[in-house]
Amino acid sequence: MRLETNHEPEDELQPEYDLSKLLKDGVRGKYAERFQQGTNLILLDPDVARAFPSSKEVNDALRLLIQTARLAVDA
């Protein structure tokens, strides 16, 4: 059974933080293109993420793989 509530959540925002004034000059997506150019996020499968818990470890392993592949091509 679902309980119905008739009250609005209390606004905890202090009066000095008037969002209509703070956000009046905001432009949606202003930095979206620049952000996408400098971002390369890759989602790891859970088993891979467990093997490499930090981005440094992932990068080190990939660099080693690149070096190994280059050696195999040069041989």
C-alpha cells in the first residue's frame, strides 16, 4: 500500500543564494565540446576493473602491451 503525502519538501537553500540571480547568465553546454575533446572515458568490464583497480595500472598494462606488439612487428 502506498502512502500519500500532501506536503512539499522543505527548501533548505539559504535566502542569500537566489538561483534566479546566480544562474541568469548561464549558458547550457557552454563547455561541452571542449570537455568532449579532452575526455576519453572507457568503461571496463567488472573482471578487468578488479584486475586493474587504478587508472595508472591500466595505463601501465596498456603501454606494456603496445611495446610488446611493436617488438613483435619489428622482429
